[in-house]
Amino acid sequence: MSEYIIALDAMGGDHAPDVIVAGAVAGLRRYEDIRILLSGPEARLRGLLTEAEDVMDRIDFLPADDVILMDESPMLAVRKKVNSSMVQAMLAVKDKRAGAVVSAGNTGAVLAGGMLRIGRIPGIERPALAPVLPGVKQHFMLIDAGANVDCQPKYLEQFGLMGSVYMSSVMGIERPVVGLVNIGTEEEKGNKLTKDTYQLMKAQKSYYFAGYAEARDVPTGDYDVVVADGFDGNIILKYTEGLVNAMMTMLKSNLSSSKVSKVGAALSRPAFRKFKRNMDYNNIGGAPLLGVDGAVVKAHGASGETAIVNALRQAREMLAGNVVEKIRTGLDGLVDTL
């Protein structure tokens, strides 16, 4: 049986290290083929493992006395805080002591660490942050969600490849459908970036490109991978989060506005609970950083134990599915220029 080694930033996140360590223990109990390198102050972490004797033989420690805080400058912190829990976890992947890293810490630092401390897959121009989001029909990937604000057509073409490989290898979709975000579906619409990218994506041979996707089509589930530059992708992501919160607030207000609506709300409670589960990021785990030479999963800063377990699952499935190697191979089918 293969063993998948995952470096876990035990000090990253709003609830570190207690919740992170609890998630590590739960993940080890769920997946017998993973080993975890806990990165952080060893004495403190050992103190949280007094009831984890059953999995201690699959826990190793990466001693790290420093922490990259949420409000620090990402690039500066990654360069200067070499002894931080996040950087030490990244270096474990760089040095091949681990195949994957999971962190709920500073998002910018995870992106910078992936680039500076692990490095890109040869041939990949820019790594991309790629959250998997709930859709009407099924989950879909939005890539890029903010790592690259200014993009070139080549970057977006590669984002399509990376997203397609992930959705195939990790999410089990046989032939992922890739769409490019634009203001219309007609080939002649869009700005220079989208038009030039369209031509590259149409000509490449590594994944199935279905054409332009308008913003209203993003959450429908018709596309398994939605490609955008980081500026537009982040706007789509943040607007979607805000819209969901606003709709839930309005729905709660309306459902409590009268006796009749309160009765209807009570009868609909099972459906609302299912909806809430589908929308809960804890059940997804985190957003993969694709394009770096190792599996990287950025968990939500407020992750609970369940989210950490699922982030570990994502990292494990990225390793089991050979995502990095498949991206490397897929580059051969892309088009450099037209």
C-alpha cells in the first residue's frame, strides 16, 4: 500500500493549533495510508496529542518556532520567516520529504510560498488558486480566484489544463468541460485577452474546451472548470459569497414574517439543512494551488476539524491521482502561439 506524506502547517489558521491537530488526528484515523508531518513548536504540538496513541506512529514533527500572521506582508514573511511553520511545511515538499502541504494560514503567504519555496512545474507560467464551489448540478472549479490579477492568454490556457486535470483526477469527472469567462458566448465578443485566449484554448489538444461561459452560467454546473484571470475570478468568488449571505438573510427574514411562513419554514427545515451542508466550505476542505511542483491545499482560515480532514483528503487524492505529473504531461498538448 502506498503511503502519502502530507506536511500540515499546524500553526496556520484562526483556530490553530488545537483544531488543526485535532483535524490531523481525525484524518489519520480516517485514512490509513497517510502520514503527517506536523509543522510547528514540537513541545506544544505533542501536548495536544495525549489521546492520539493509536496514530502516533504516523506523525512526525517539523520543528518551527515562528508563525506567519494573517496580517503580514506575504512575500516578505515567506522570505524572512524561514523558521515559520508554513515555510517549513513548504520546504518539506521542496526537499521531497513530503508530497503535499496543507495550510489554513495567510492566503497570500501560501501563494508566495508555493512560488518561492516549492517552485513551479517546469513549463507552467503562473500557479493558480482554484476553489471547488457548489453548483446547481454539481461542484465546479473556478480558476484563477485571485492569485494572478494580470494575465496573459498563455496563463489562462494553462489554467484550463490544470483545472481539467484536477477535476478528472480528484473529483472523478471523466471528461471535464472547460469554459472561459466572457461577456458573451459569441466568438467575436470580449476583450483582447479573452479573444486571444479563446484561440489558444480552441487549438490545444490536452482538454475539452466548450467555449465562452457568461457569468450567469458559472454556477449552473454546465461547466466543470471555469477559467478566468485572477481579477475577474476573485470578483466572481467574492460576489457569489456576498450574494449567498444576502439571500440567506432575506430568506430568514421572510420566513419569520408571519405565522404561515413560520409553519412553512418548519416543514422545509430538512431541505434547508441539506442546502446548508451543500454550501458549507468545511465539507469541501480547501482550494488547491495548482501549478506548483507539489500538491498544495489552502484551507479556509476559519477551518474547523472537518475542514482540515477534508483538506487532507484533497491533498491525498492529488497525490494518488498524480495531478502534478499529469499537468506536466498535458503541457505537451498546449499551443504556445498562434
